[in-house]
Amino acid sequence: MSDLWSDYTLFHEQMTDSGDLDPVYPVYLLLAESLNLSRADRVWLVLAHVAYYHAGSALAAFSGANGLRDAGTSRLDLPCSTERRGHRSPAALSAHLNDLSRRADEILGWCVEASWAPETGWRYLTERLATIHGNGRWAAYKTAEMLQHIYPLPIDAPDMGHAFSSGPRKGLALLYEDDLPTGNDAESVRHLDSLSKEVVLHLYRSRLSANFATAETSLCDFHNLVEGRYYVGRDIDQMQAQLTAVPSELTASAWTARRRSLPNQYLGELHGRTGVDTARLKTYRDTGKIVTR
């Protein structure tokens, strides 16, 4: 097994232990519980986050609209992260939010329908989420995963959603010497799925907590680590910067949820750190060391 396999295994473990593996999930779950949000409002919270992929903007949009049916009234001047750069166009963001409003009852119904079987429910939900204006493979997968944790929905990802994927393929390419398929035909996706299963089994045999969704995230982030664009704790730091950049009436509750759900040493607001450490991003690329707090 190559050094990259060993480094990826350690990275996945440290991402899990630090809470940096999608840290917004536990924060939003505690936020929803503390505010006693209904199921419908939890769906709106998730969809607001995926619309902007920016915690500050999401909480401002959520608190400013009277539920999912009112999503179309959300502000169009709030910042969107790189993952949602297409929504930096006010027209594109407006079309997306208006589609959420128009189809609110339909979307809430999908969540109820998806609850009856874990993997079948995941497929059912992601197929329908992909029909929302502005959504693609990534947005549908991310929304389903957030709903799994925050609604919470009893669904499980049956794979990494490799049809038209990019991030997890780049992570897999680091671990496997053979060239990976670049197409999205059924045979290519099956081959990618088989490699993904090997990764999850490897993590499981290493006594680590892993499933397709968490390994999909850690593979994407591992690729960024190798490229000099990541460190353990980066997403926690990014959330801090986003909450600071766009304050709202829910910001104080979000800080409390961070303190309750994430390790103290990773919270920049408690240690005089602000936002993403750009120098730290390059540490693994330049030294081969995976640094933690």
C-alpha cells in the first residue's frame, strides 16, 4: 500500500475526530434543536444553506424568509461560496429560490416519501432534488446528505454518485495507479463504484467510521490537501469567517452550537484566530505532514 493510502487513512481519521468532515451538519442540527424547528423549517434551513453554501448567508436568508414557501423573497445580494458560484448571478439565484418556493409542498412531500427505505429513499430523493432549477449532481447529493443529518431522514447513500462527479474521482485517482474512467456511462460508473467500495472497506477495516458519503467528502478534501488547498480544520475556520461576514439574528445561536458540537481547539473564535489560514493550506503539499490543532 502506497504512502498516499496511509496518509489518506490518517487524514480521514483526523477529519472525523476534528469534526471538520462537514462541520455544518452538527452545528445546524443543534441549531435546529435549540430553536425547536419543525421538519418543514429544517428542510428550508438545509435548502437555504445549499443555495448559498455560505453559513452566514444561509442563516440570514433562513431568518429573513417566512419558511420554504417564502424562499423567493430571500435576498439576492448575499455572498455565495465557490461551490455555488453560479448563484453569484442574481438572476440565477432568484430562479433557484423561486423554484424552491413554487415547489415547496412537493419538496416536503419528497422527504416523507424518501423515509421508507434507506438506499431507495436516497435515490428517490436525489433524483428529484436534481430537477430543481440550478441543481446538479453535487447539489442533489449534498442536500440529501444534509437532510439525512438535520431533518433527520433515515436514508443512506448507496454510492458516491459518480455519474458526472469530479471531486471524488480526483481523490480516487491519487490512490489508484490505473487511469480512472473519465466517462459517465454505466460501465465507467460501475468501475468507479467498485473502487469506492474498496476505499470504504479499507477505512472500515482500519477501524474507522466511514460510509460512502463521508468517504466521498474526505476523498474530495484529500485531493485539495495534496494540491495545497486544505488542512484539517479548514472548513471549521471557513464557517467562522462566513458567520462573521454576514451576521444575522441567528449568529449568536450558531456560535453557541459551534462550541457545543466541535472540539474547542478547532474554534478560532476561542483562540484569537480568524478565518482560513492561507499559509497552513500548503503545509501537507510542502512538507508531507498532516497538521492538526
